[in-house]
Amino acid sequence: QVQLVQSGAEVKKPGAAVKVSCKASGYTFTNFDINWVRQAPGQGLEWMGWMNPKSGNTGYAQKFRGRVTFSRNTSVTTAYMELGNLRSEDTAVYYCARGRGIAGLDPWGPGTLVIVPS
Amino acid sequence: QTVLTQPPSVSGAPGQRVTISCTGSSSNIGAGYDVHWYQQLPGTAPKLLISGNNNRPSGVPDRFSGSKSGSSASLAIAGLQAEDEADYYCQSYDDRLFGSRVFGTGTKVTVL
């Protein structure tokens, strides 16, 4: 079955960077985009951007440009999200989700909790 | 900034019908972009509930339906069940944000 498995929770100091992985299985990795969405505690969903695993093309939400980088390793069907210069407001659960163009995101990974103490 | 507005909460008794609105503008839903809906059960990742305005992915009960008109969209839950208690989010795209995906503010559905 189609599945996305994410790396474990992280605690990072302010100013540091975090890299979250998202391993895909059950489908052809290069045929679908990977999107990244985050959710701060008790808050709503916030889209961060997307990456095309085949071309490596990326699109970042304006808010995160310059601070986030998406990458992938097609040999292990894994996508990565690296967020730098962390601050306490970046404390959130980070989700990867499969997408294609403007279709809905399906499925979603289980999420990775990133904590940045103030 | 808030692009898609949803009511914070909606409630209903088991068996009732509830609807959740998603209000946008001419730069997103009104521009003709599709609307998707997601269900997030407590402590879990979101799940695609309605795709492309009114299409249910395989496995989604037909109690859930979506519609879109003008700059707004709606999600209806008919025959409300206890397991429907969750947060629901609409999602579309916005021209002013260079075609980025945007999520609604989210609605908590409570089954009385």
C-alpha cells in the first residue's frame, strides 16, 4: 500500500537547523510530488511547499523562502525537508504528503514533531 | 494572512446533517481553483476526504459530500456519527500567492 514514513521527533536549539525525512513506498516515487505541511500546537495547517522528485524542481511558500530546502534521494525513495535558523515559533508537527499538480494531498505521513525551546 | 475562512466549530446530534463553509475570494476559489477537504482525527495526520470539489476517494463514506459555488465551498456530513468528531480543513490555491496551496482556518466538528 502507498505509505509515507517520517523520521522521529527532534529537539533543536534556536538558530540550529533540522532535517526531516519522508520515505515513500508502494508507488513510483518519481511520479508524484511531495508536499510539506506543518501544524503548530493547537493550530491549523500551514503549507510550506512542494518538490518534484523526478526533476528536483521545488516551490516554496513565500513565508519560508530562504530558510527551507527540499531535497530527495531517489535511490532510497526518500524526500527531505531542512529548515534552518530555527526559532520557538517553528515548534510544530511537520508532515509530508503526496500530491500531483493541483490534486488533493494523499496520503500523508504520520508527522514529525520538532521542538525548539524558547 | 487568512485566505480561506471556516467557522471555528460546528456541532450536531447523531444522525443530523451538518455543513461546514469555506469562504474565499476571487484570487482563490473564485478564480476557479479546485477545493479539497481533509479530516483530521484527534492525534492523527490529516486524511483526504473530498478531492476536486466533490469527489470522494475510495473508502470515504458517501455521507460526506462537497460542493462549490462562486468564491465559497461547503462540506456536508449527513447522518452524523460519533466517529466524525474531528477537525476539518478546506484547501485551495491562490493567485496572489503565486499559485501556492492554501488551507482554511479549520473547523472542529463536535457530535453532541
